[in-house]
Amino acid sequence: MSAIIPESLSCPCPITQHDTIQMAHGAGGRLSAELTQKLFLPRFANPALSALEDQAMLTVPSGRLAFSTDSFVVDPLFFPGGDIGDLAINGTVNDIAMSGAKPMYLSVGFIIEEGLSMETLHRALLSMERAAKTAEIAIVTGDTKVVEKGQCDKLFINTSGIGIIPDGVEISCRRLKPGDQILLSGTLADHGMAIMTTRKGLSFQSHLKSDTASLGKLVEAMLGITKNIHALRDPTRGGLATTLNEFAKSSNVGIEIFEDALPVRPDVKGACEVLGIDPLYVANEGKCVVVLPKDQCEAVLNEMKSHPVGKDACLIGEVTDKNPGMVIMKTMLGANRIVDMPLGEQLPRIC
Amino acid sequence: MSAIIPESLSCPCPITQHDTIQMAHGAGGRLSAELTQKLFLPRFANPALSALEDQAMLTVPSGRLAFSTDSFVVDPLFFPGGDIGDLAINGTVNDIAMSGAKPMYLSVGFIIEEGLSMETLHRALLSMERAAKTAEIAIVTGDTKVVEKGQCDKLFINTSGIGIIPDGVEISCRRLKPGDQILLSGTLADHGMAIMTTRKGLSFQSHLKSDTASLGKLVEAMLGITKNIHALRDPTRGGLATTLNEFAKSSNVGIEIFEDALPVRPDVKGACEVLGIDPLYVANEGKCVVVLPKDQCEAVLNEMKSHPVGKDACLIGEVTDKNPGMVIMKTMLGANRIVDMPLGEQLPRIC
């Protein structure tokens, strides 16, 4: 017996001609139209999407847009704290927000394995709907392909998105300067460890949960304090270590972080120790790294802490002119440890 | 022994640490960076992409944008007349162009099966590079995911794109009016029949070829004659029959087409007859249907014929106030036949 999912009680899966996905649902004919009318439009309807053209028409002010894309192949589809649906929305919303842009519009492309239950698809759609509402972003255009059973793993989702960059904001991995401070918006490794322990069937006493969340509102609030943020990135695949290495190399500066300042939840830390994994390399899905001048640091940190997704924000390090291109961690024992780029991820299909 | 591919002589696959795709190529670490540096950037480099941020920064004028997305799961990856690479570029370029917009920017999301040869990926990238150059569109942001062997079929590509809609252009499937004329830019069913005969291993004496092509320049030329085009669409999945049915239903008008006016190449017609397939329902990848007032018809048709991808353009029917929501074909024998929406596609994974 499967667990009762509260939202499926209040919003049951619409009755469709078939209760699993058929090849014809991706063929552009009558079954494709049924899928659009019964499953997609009730979740995402807005004027641009409901026009049902092959493209959305959007009106934008002149200026700078941020444009980003991400495909989601996470396994399993549903995991503690989230699922492929909210991950697909939040992932692209965050990539847009990391330029300082206000995320506005998303496209969604589904690749579905023949035979997937309509109920599973509907559950992911409900989750996308909620995440899009929270992030105040509109899904304006989409596409659905179906492949034969065994030719993809259940469901892959691509989202691409557009945001509008406010005037005066210049955020880039090339803008780090010696003396800049490095903030982290919350605890490390929650998403990756939630997936990893779920996939490996490990039952820890505590319940690890993904941190998937939209960072759009947090970034907007931070830019309300100062537009002078130098760099901003969400440390997803490859974790904090990868983001900091990319920053150090792109700006040709050194980065020092303090081991005792890195926030890791005790249950996440325990799971990392059991599995022999360094939380620095584990994916996060609702966190960001902020690099900014020292004189703005305190005000921005206070603003972050007042925000639900930034309440555990803290100072984790600083930019230096020593060891350009490298990330050094000051360990709790007082030693210096080089934090290198990982070769790959410890676990595939984390997002 | 495989055939010699001319472009692989002039542009061999770069030497990489591995000659097949590894899980780590999708993990955001050092192997991901190698893939980006050695395979992607040499093909697509432009300032927005080469900044290697998680999003592209684009400057646009104020006004209307067209935004579209499409995932490509075509099987086989390479087929007579094209491959997944040019299809993925042309497909989204065309969806954007069908709003009257000038296609400007593309995102690309790869989902790659572990073990795919680097050579195969490189061949698809070369094809994407050529198609993007022809369409004068820039690939400005991207994403790569790798899934375990057996969890996807070789290579799936999502492209999403942005175009700028000129002032005064109002193209919509809701704008058809009785008396409007219907033009088709060339022969029907070339793409679908090329895939179908390749997949089924049928060897016809003639060589059927996909019509995959960018329609951006053709649309620009047509709009140079008149901005008063009512509707425009590329009849891909579901073929011409689906596009016309969508037009008739969205505008609540009748559509009449003339069987003897429908252009089908003799070899395509032969293949359709052998396989018992109606070319009206077969996918096209480089054709468009144009609906416009009668007084503009001749000038636009002449302009289309002067263009390489419109040289076989012809008048195929008209919009009426009879039988709203329906498409009727006047057959060569003088009878009226209802052209209905298909339930699905005759062949899956056509694009």
C-alpha cells in the first residue's frame, strides 16, 4: 500500500482515456491534446501558455535578460523534501536568480517513458505548480516527447527560463577581489545526502531532507540592501568545492574558507561520516554562495538571516591575493588543506 | 568499416581523456569542464556562452519576444538528409520563426547515455554548429546530464530559444478568416518518410531525404512583402492534417484543401503507398503553412518561390465559413473527404 499523499486527496489525477502514458501522448495528435488539456493546462494556465501556439509571446522592457537551461534526470523521482517537479522549477529559477535577475518565464520540456502512470506524472505536475507559484514564475511554453519503454528512465524534465536583470547589477564569477567576504546562505549537503541515503536504502534515525527551494526572493532582498554583490552561485552538482574553485580560477584570486564556519546539520554530518563523503563536494539545491565587499557584508548577512531560505546564513571565508586559482581550507586543527575540483560526482543523477 | 564523413576529416574529434562518455562527464567536475572546453566551446563559442556562467546575459530591445522549447529524441540519431543535431537547431528556430520573430538565441540541454562515443557526440555537435550558422542564431547557454547505460537511448537534446517579434506582426492560429488563402512552402512528408524507411530498413531505389531546414530567413523575406500574415506554422508531428485542424478549431472556421494541389515528391509518394501511409499525417521539418488575405497571396508566393527553402511553394487551399472547425479535402475525383486529427503518429520518435 502506498502512503497517502495529502495533495492527491484535494487534487486527484484527472480521468483520462488511459491511466498510463502511451506513445501517442507524444505524437502531437488527439492524445497529446488530451494530456495538454487535462493535465498541463489545469496546473499552469496563463494567457501565454493557454494560447497553445508553438511559442509563447512575451512583452519585456529593454535591457538585459538572463537566460538559462537545465535538464533534470534525478533518481528517484520522489525523495524526502522534494521531487523532480519542484527541483526542475527551483533549479532553473535559481540559475537565473544567480545573475541577480528576477526570474519571470519558464519553458518545460518533458521526456516521458511509455507506461509511466498518469498518477506519477500528475504528482510531479502538482509539485511544479506549487514551486512555480512560490517562485512567482510563469510556465509559458512546453513540449512533450514519449519514448518507448526502456528507452528512458521514467521521466526527464528540461526547464529553460528568462529573467530580467536590474540596472546596476553586475554579478560574475570574474569579479571576485582580494578582501571580499564569502557568505553561504545555509547548511551544506542536504540535497545530495537526502538522495544518496534514499537511493542506497539507508535508514538513519533522523530524516535527511532535500533543501530544494527557490532563491529568487532571497536574491531580490539582498540586492535591496546593496547592488554591489560581486559573485553569486548556487553550489549544486560538485558542491561548494566546485563553485569556489570556479570562482578562484575565473577571477584568478585565492579563496580561504574556515572549516569551523561551515554549517552542516548533525544528521547530514553523521551520514557523510558513515558513507565516507566530504560535504564540500555534495550537491545543494536551495543554497547560494555570495561574494561581496567587506563593508557590505554585515548588512547583507542580517538581511539573509531574516529570510526563511537564508536563516542559517553565515560567513565562511574570504578572497585573498595568495595562491591565485586555489581554494584553501583552514582546518579546525589549524592546518591548511587544498580543496581541489572533484573529478566527478560521488553519486550520479543527483538532479 | 564506416563511411568516411567529409567533415570528420577537416574537423576530427578532439582528443579527450576518455573516448566514450563517462558518468563523471555529467557531474559538474573536471571531466565536465573538459567536455565543455574541448567539445562544446570550439563549436559554439560566443561571448555570452564563453563567460561560462550558469546563465547567459543578453541585451534585448523593449518589445515582444517569442520563447519556445523542444526536446529531440529522434531515432536513429543520423538519417538521410540530417541528424539529431541540425534537427534540434532547426526545430526550435522554426517554432520561433512561426510567430514572425527573428530567432536570436538558443539554449541547449544534452542528456547523454553513458558509453556514447565521443565521436558520435562530436559529429552531432558539428551538425549543430553548421545549422546554427545557417540560421544565424547563437547558442548562449547549455547543460549536460549523463545517465547510466540503458537509462536513455544514446542522446536526447533539448533546445529552447528566444526571438524578437517585429512591430506590426500579429500571427496566430486564432486569426484565420473566411476568404484567406493557404500556402505551403514545399513538398510534404519528406522528413517522416526518410526516418520511416531508414528505421524499417527499407531500401527503395531512390533515396528519401529529410527536409530539415531553418525557415527563419524565408519568414523574414515573406514579412518583407507584407506584415499582414494571419497564421503560420510548421507542420511537424502529426503533419499537415494536424496543423490545419488546429487552425480550423482555434479560429472556428472551415478549411478546404485541394488534393491535386498538394506537392509530394514521387519517391515519397511511392514509399507512402507501399507502407499504406497518408502523407497528410507525416512529419515535415523544413516546411511551413502560411494563411493570408487573398490580395497578398501572389506577391508572397512569388517571394517564397525565389527562396531555396520555398522554391516548391504553392497554393493548397482556402479558409471558408462552411463547416467551422473542420478540414475538408476536395479529392481528385471531385469528392469531399474529412481530414480529421490523427489519434497519434504512425511512427514514434520522428523528432
